[in-house]
Amino acid sequence: MLIFKLFRRDEWLQFKAMGKTKGAPIDIADGFIHFSKSNQLQETARKHFKDENDLILVSCDADILKPDLKWEISRGGDLFPHLYRQLYLEDITSQIEIPKMDGMHKFPDTL
């Protein structure tokens, strides 16, 4: 199963340069890296990235992140994947830019 993480462009560029990341400031404060399932992405973008234009969406295979990946109840009682370790570039299976159109982030239809 693929899970997804949104990065601001500067966070993504720093991640690429370092080869690893502890995540965004909210991830560091919470002690884990926040991921979303595909059906959670629109709400995650709306809630946490509404004023951001340059987002990068990365995907990871949830099975590869075990045992450091935990599924925990969050927004609306839904289960969200949380990674309790650094994320490494080799964990990334794909990355794409997410444009903003008419004030909304446009995710690929294939998700």
C-alpha cells in the first residue's frame, strides 16, 4: 500500500540535499512524520497547506517502513500512518509537484 507525504518546496530541497529528514516542524514537534492515505490527501492539503503553492507529494511503500510505521487515530477518528524514524530518500517510491488551481491543490486522478 502506498502512503503519501506533502512537503513544501524548501523542505523537499533540504531533504534531497541531506538524503534524510525528520519532517516538517509539526512532525518534529509531534515526534513522528505525518503521512496520509490517498483518500486523506485533499483534506490534509486543505487543512495544513491551504496557503502553500509549491508542494511536492512523495509516496512510500508502507510495508517497507515497518516496523517504524504506526497506524493511529487522528482527524475524525480515521487511521493515519505515522513514521517513528527519519525518512530517507531511498524510502521514496515517487515524487510529483502538486499545482494549485483555482485556489485548490490539484492531485493526480490516479490517486
